[in-house]
Amino acid sequence: MSSIVLQPLKPNEICVFYAFLDEIAQGDFNIEGMLSLDEILRAQRYVHKRDGKRFAIGRVVLRMILGRYLSIQPEAISFQHNEFGKPTLDGPDLYFNMSKSAGRATYAISRNRQIGVDIEHIRDIPQMDQISQRFFSKSENELLNAQPDSTKKEFFFQLWSRKEALAKAVGTGLSKTYNTIDLTSGPSDPLRLLRLVDDSKKDRDWAVIDIGHKDGYASALAAEWPCILPPQIYVFPLNFEDMF
């Protein structure tokens, strides 16, 4: 695989990276040498070793991507967290978000726009109807229930990924009001614009788009509007040396 050539981010531009964590984990490199002590301890607290390895690899990939944009070594990056747990950078004007599910990860990077991203492994969940009734809007539930059995599960996770991406972009505990936010859209309406009131009581516009629903995964991106969409999309190389 050829090296990723990353250009400096333009104003309002967004870049998205996909990573195959399990495949990357098979490489020969020093994971712990790139992580903070807190990240190492968090990885060790996972009950299943595979999940801890996925967490560690996911953070290493995040550090490598941010390091390329900041022109610093991955291990030198310092993270802060807001009261809702959303990670941010300590100082640089670079916004990012990441999500992982069942060995896959998605990352979004922007220079001057709050962003959120989510990826979901499409799988059987017995309580799907109960979850949708609790967290989806009336319109979303109507569209979901109108889906044939062959596509209902995929559509459920696409709706869920949109809500998760928006909640992470806003970063203020939006999940408490999931069922009041309608993120339905059809084939002719791939971009959804919303106006929400933030903690400072100011209206802010957000764009929500699907960025993939194939190979058994659904993913979505939310970004503070105005922004350049669709985003630039990259696949993170399996060999870390291809990042340099």
C-alpha cells in the first residue's frame, strides 16, 4: 500500500480515516512506547485481552494521524477531556473525534470545526425495537418499521450512528434527548442540517451525513456548519511505515 500523502487542512475541511485495528495489531511495533501511562492502564483494565489491544491500537493510530498534522511525535501528544469525556488537544487548534466497533475504527479531523464520528458493527440485537422506541423520533421509527426485514437491521444502525456522531460533535450529553432529534433522510437528501441550542444558549447549525454502510458496518459524520462536505476519506495503512 502506498504512503498516505496528507495535505495541510484547509479552513472548514474535514478528513476521515478508516482503520482495520485487528490487522494493524499483527504488525511488529512498540505499542506502549507511543501511549501515555493512562492509556496503557485503560487498555489493561479491559476484561478481554482482544478488546484491550483494540483500544491500544486505536489510540496509537489516533496519535499517529494527529502527529502528522501537528508535525510532532505521536507520543508527545497530550489530551484533555471535557466534563462529558470528549477528548480534545491541549492547545493546538485542531478538532478530532474517533469511534471503534468490532475491530474497525473511524477518525475525523478538522482545523476549525467541531466534529463527531461514529461507526457501528451491524449485528443482531434482540432488543432493537425497544431501543428504537426509546431513542428514535416518531419519523425515524416510522421509516424503520417500514423497512423490509432484509434491510431493517442495517437501517437501524445507520440511524443510530447518525445520532451518536451528532452527540459526539456537540459534546454536551446530547444522548439524553435522542428521541427529540429527527435524523431521517432519503436517497435524494444525503445531508441533514440541524439547528441546536448549545450550553451558551446560542443556536448552532450542524450537518450530519452517512459516510459508509458496507462490509457489515454503518458510519456517520456530524460537523459544525458551515463545512466542506463530503470529507476527504483515507484508509490507514496496515504497515505503520507507510505513514512516513
